[in-house]
Amino acid sequence: MGTCEVQRTTNMDLVLHQFDEHLLTPYVYPETWLEDDIIRQALSLFVITLIGADLMYLLLASFSYVFIFDKRLTKHPRFLENQIWIEIKATLKAAPYTTMLTVVMFLIHIRGYSRLYDRIEEAPFGYWSVPLEVVTFLLFTDSCIYWIHRGLHHRLVYSTLHKPHHAYKITTPFASHAFHPIDGFSQSLPYHLYPLLFPMHKYLYLTFFVMVNFWTVSIHDGDFRVPEFMKPFVNGSAHHTDHHLYYNYNYGQFFTLWDRIGGSFRDPSSYSGEGPMDQILNSEKLEDFMNKKQDFIEEKISLTAGYKRQDSKVARRR
Ligand SMILES: [Zn+2]
Ligand SMILES: [Zn+2]
């Protein structure tokens, strides 16, 4: 491999470069198919992204389901029959189409149109650039997702694009990626747009790409606990659960900021003891109370019947 080629490959996307170097170039593609051929890049990215995304989804959602998700939520009357399988099937069915759209964005980055950089020396403000990128990436993507998500609730597109994700009123971690492909892609578009507009370190970008998947799973995991100091400004599972239940509230992704500005903020029902878990526990308490009441009435009837029998025996003896 010549110096020119080394230079070219080091500028390419980190993940694709690793796959090319260790697997695809030596073992998969013919020698004549160059690494920077756009069709080869698109094909490689499609396969890597699809397998990676499906595996990450299944692993994260399974981990969250086993260790975090409160299974009592499946007893809620609005929880669908076989819902978990429906969520998984919907996600895996949409994944190839969402990946196709995502690959277009990756190609734009890889072909050199993004402002991603490799080394901290290339950063505009040295090491200070990293925390600045963290804050601006979160604020930029959160703002964009709020408006895109709100737009997806418009009556012209809602039933085709976004309603499938709202089929789940009480979500499990497996609902986190269950979107119509255009819905899923459009809500991830801000993550691709940021590095086209602003400089960003490649490692930070990759880290965020994994972290946002953790976040998406976490707002669907039905774990409504949030540290007290974060409650006013972090859009957690409690907020997103209410979004699935009551539609026009809490469109945000990370923060409650835009919901407050846009007038769509709703204090989560679970914070005031009226969330889905409270409804389940209250109905169980009510059922328990009704059962006890029924037992008490039956006991009283049998006792009364016993007394009556005794009274009639006494009367006959007289
Ligand atoms: Zn929605
Ligand atoms: Zn959701």
C-alpha cells in the first residue's frame, strides 16, 4: 500500500477502516475493488451498520428488559398481547430501510463533506473543543429532534409515519427502536447533521452514536426513577411514557427545555402518583379489597344461614 493510499484510508471513517484492514480487503472483496470505491463503501457500510445496529438494539434492550424494566407493567390493561414480539418484529423489519438512509449520511461523512477531525491539534479550541462539542451536540440535537418529533405528530403525516411507534402505550425497552423507517431516520437526522455543520472529534462522534442508543432505550424502559435534582430539566422515561399515553406532550429527547418553551410540557403522571405503575397497584389494591369484601359477605351469609337453621330446630322442639 502506497503513502497516498495510507493518507486516504486514515481520513476515512474509523469503523469502516478497521473492517477494511482486518477483514474486507484481505478476505472478502476482490483485490481489484478499491477501498474508496463508493459502491464498495456503501455495501460495506450497509452490512456493518445493519448487523451492528440490530445487535446493539437486541443487546441493550434485552439487558434493560432483564435488569431494569419493571415486569409488573405488563399487567397494565393497555399493554398489548405479545407486545414484546410485536416491538422486536417491527424494529427488525424496519432496520434494513432505516440503514439504507443512514448509509447515505455515513457516505457523505466518509467522502469528506463532514467537519469530523481525527486529532485534537485539528480542533478549533484545542482540548476545550471537546466539552464544548458535548454541550452543543446535546443542545443542537435535542432542539432539532423536538421540532421533527412535533412535526411527525402533524395530522398529514402522523398516521403513516409516527403512529406505528405510538401503538405501544406502555412501552418496553424493545419499543425503543420500533419506528417506521422514515420516522426513525428523520429523528436521527440531527445526529448526522451536527458534524456536517460543526467541527467534531471522530471518537466523540462515535461515542455519542452509541450513547444515544442507550438513551433511547432508557426513555422506554419504564423505570421512572430520576435523581431529584435532574427532575425539572431531564426528559426521562416518566416524561416519554406520558408522551406515549397522552400524545401531545413531552416531545423532547434529552431535556424538557423545548417542551417548556413550546408549551407542550406535562409533569409526568408517575411523579404525582398517577402513573401506569400506580394504576396497576391501585387496581390490585381495589381487587384485593373487593375480594376481601366478597369473602366477608359470603362468610356473613353462611353464618346467618347457620343461625336460621338453629333457630328453626329450637322452634320445632318447642
Ligand atoms: Zn410521538
Ligand atoms: Zn417512544
